[in-house]
Amino acid sequence: MIKAIIWDMDGVIIDSETHYQRLEKEFLGRLGIFADTSVLASYMGTPFSHYFPILAEKYGSSKSIDEAAVEYQDRKSV
């Protein structure tokens, strides 16, 4: 019989969001997107495919969303 369920959202048990933000900032920098941490924080919880085109246009990245998404997924699985 199940007596308890632990549902861990980022930041509840451990703060993993700061780790993800640092890696995301480094990754985006390689694509020519040098966004401030506060800008990236405003997209926290938003899928990459939704905010990347906005940042790419604002900061002038030459990568397509498809190319960037493949690289992003490859980096996340490392």
C-alpha cells in the first residue's frame, strides 16, 4: 500500500534551477545570444522552442530553431 508520494518540483527539495540557468546561459552564448541572467529568468519554465526564436531575433543568432533545438537536447543529455 502506498503511504506517501513525493512530488519534487525544481527548488522544492534541491535548487537545480541555478545549475540549469548557468548551463543555458553558456549554451546560448555559443549561439551568439548573450542575454542577461534576468532576461533568461523571465523564460524560466518556458519550453526552449518557445523562447529561443524570441531571443534569436533580439540578439541576432544565425541558428534556426531546429538546429538550436538539436544542440540543446544534446547538451541536456550530457
